[in-house]
Amino acid sequence: MRILQPADWAKPRGFSHGVELADPGRWVVLAGQTGGDDKGEYPPDMAAQVGAALRRIVKLLAEAGAGPEHIVRLTWYLTSRSEYEAAGPGIGAAWKETLGRNFPPSTLLYIDGLVDVRAKAEIEVTAFVPTT
């Protein structure tokens, strides 16, 4: 995977503008993951929910023989800009714990709500596992 970063553009913080994939391989596409636990309970704060969603993503990727390094796209759906901004340090810590130093292309959207009204974040993932 080659990160697309024009020399005259400022390097983005926490994501990449794009990636190029040239090897043969397998695509892994995950449904949006929210921050609920195995019993369907949600922690009250956004950082904890994002952390739980990221841990679910890592677990699903492992089921496909993939890891965070194979993620080529994230789409985030968040219910509150102010909660997201306040949760920044906690989200950063959860990111470092689960995804490490991988910063794939990402899109972040603020929306009115998710199917489960307790959910504050949902994250979709596309990954690519090269065969070489």
C-alpha cells in the first residue's frame, strides 16, 4: 500500500488523503461497528464508545486474517461534534491502543442519530490484505 501525499500539501493529522493498492489480494469490508459491548450495553461517553468500536473492528479483522495495518478506509458517523471534540484525548488513546500508527483515509460525518439511540459513534471499515 502506498500512501498518496502530494509534496506540496500539508500532511494531515490522524488520516491519509488516499492510498494506492497494486498487489493482488483480498478485500475485507466491515459493517459499521458501534461502541456497544457483547450484552448490548453502551458506555455513556463517546471516547469509551469509540474505543469499544475500534476493538470490535480489530477483532473482526482478525477473523479475516487481517489487522489494522490492512485498513484502507474508515467512515465515521458521530452524533455530536462537541462530544467528539471533548473526547479527543480519549479517542486518541483508544486509536493508539487498537490501530497503532496506522492512519488510513478517513471520512467523518456528524449525523442526527444512529439506529440504537444510545450509540454515539459508528465506524465502517474497508481493508485490503495483499497476497504477496
